[in-house]
Amino acid sequence: MVPTRASVTKTFGILTAGGDCPGLNAAIRGVCRAAHDRYGMNIIGIANGFRGLVEENTRVLRPVDFSGILTRGGTILGASREKPFKSTAGDAGEIVGEKVAAIKDTYHRLGLDCLVVLGGNGTNTTGCKLAREGLNVIGLPKTIDNDIAGTDRTFGFHSALAIGTEAIDRLHTTAQSHSRVIVIELMGRKAGWLALYAGVAGGGDIILVPEIPYDIKAIGRHLEERAMSGKTFSIVVVAEGALSVEEAKMEKRERKKYRTENGPSAAYRVAGQIQAETGMETRATVLGYVQRGGIPSASDRVLATSLGTAAADLLARGEYGRMAALIGNEIGSVDLSVPEGKVKTVPRDHYMIDTAVAVGTCMGV
């Protein structure tokens, strides 16, 4: 196909990093098809995130490689949680420096004009740091947690929301049949977007998010009031990072020790606390990696494709050091420093919290 528009960028590399997420392949397709068909760019696929740059594990991507992948889950490029700027156990500072130097060497050896990184907070933060090292970088925001600053929504969130909501729907029948309290844990280590939205969509009776430390006595009162009104079961939706008011007062090390001694995850801790507080039969369910797997929803396919084509336009214009983003109802971009080192948490005055409370949901306080 003959390119229809001129481009500042001639060759770019593309990688996916961090956890897998529905919509990654749709985003890869959006970037690559627009970059190749509209602008005639050359594309280098980098395997397994930033590790692929360190090890120079790369290949040329041709149209056949990014055709037919719109609906596929996972990522055709593979991913890893390699953090080239972070020391790990046993790593000395010079090893970190060697990794960054290797990335820069690979970038220049491949003749890249820019590096496109698809990932969450850590990936875009690494991208920003590489930009400060002199590389041209463009980011795309993916995560089921919806916690990247600078974009109103991340691709992957809608798909995970649908999965979480369906799981809550299914638990209603079991909870009702056995007259139990069932606690379901959704992902969201630092931000409660997924638990909040899925909890509202699935009719959760209690929703616990990291932004609002919970009082087990308030939870107990709510459950007892439900029981007294004739409701024989309850569903408690918990973000993995939810914490009690007591935990919120602890230092990080003390909190880690407490959690190790009181259950493998938030759902089990909360279930144990509920049973001790109320005497009600309580069970815990952890949805886990199911939330991240499978095909992307129609909404995520559209968003990922739109963000991908926007990234191709940024490449063509030579507007580097940016992250494609959904801002309001428009696709735009923000400086890569905007999401760097930040987590977009749920504001206490967010309308969805008020919505939950207005329909009788307890937020743990």
C-alpha cells in the first residue's frame, strides 16, 4: 500500500510491558496499521517488554503480523515486568546502569527514531525516564485498574469490569441459596476503580476500596440491618488493596506483617473479620488473573484502536515524549511526565461513590 501522508518518524520500535491486558493486540494493530498504511513507517517489534531491548530480542513487523489480532487477548509481543531503572535483590547500581545502557545501545543499533511503549504506571514511568536519557518515546495507557494519571480511561478496564460484574452476578445465586455473606476480591492494589464500578454494576451490598479505610463495626452493623430487614445474604466487593482503619495507621512493615498473619489476601481477611464480628457464615472468593484474560470488550477494542492510531499520528508529527490519552470524549495526548510515578486514585467526592451510597451500598464507614 502506498503511504498517503508524510512522516517525521521513519522507523520505530514497539513493546508491551507489565501485566497482560485485554486490548493490547487491538492497540498494537491500531498503531502499526496506521503507521504502515498511512505513513509508510518501518516497525520493529520488541519481545517481552523492556527485557527485549536489554537482550535485543526483536523482529521486523509486517502487515501479516498485525492483521487479524483485533479480537485476540494477550499480546503478540509478549510482556515482562522488567524495570531497567529499579534495583532488585542482589543487583548493584552498576547493573541498573548496564541495563539502561543496553536499552540505549539497542535503540540506536536498530536505527529507531522512536520507541512506543504500551503499559501501565510503571511502563509509562520507565518511558519518561528513557526520554530523559535522550530517547524519543511515546506511551499508551493500558491497565484494568484504570489508575493512570492523564487519561480518563485506560483500555482493559471495561473488559475487566464486565468480567468482575458477571462474577458478582453469579455469586448472588450461591449467596442466596446458602444464606451466606460472600466476599469477592477484585484487582486494584492502590486504586479502587474496578471494585467500585463492578460493585455498583453488580449490586454489591458493601464495597471496600483502598481510598476509604473500612471500619469492621460499620460493616457489621450494615450486615445485621440487612438481616433484620429479612435479607438473608450479602455480597461484599473488596479491592485487593482495601485496608481497615487500623491498618491505615500502621507503618508499611507492620502492615505487611499483619497481613501475612491474617490471611492470604484482602478477601480472606475481611471474611474472617466479618464472621468474628457478626457470627454470620462468610466465604471468600478471589477472582485473580481471570480479570486480565480473554478477548477485549467492544468498548476496549474501540478505545485501544483509537489510542493506537493517535500514537501513529504523534509519530508522524514527531511529537515525542507524549502519552496518547482519552480526555473527556476526545482522543488527545499528555506529556509523559503527567503519569510518571503517579497513581490515579478514586476521589472521595467522586460521583460513583455518592451513587453507591445513594442506592444503599455501604462503603465500610
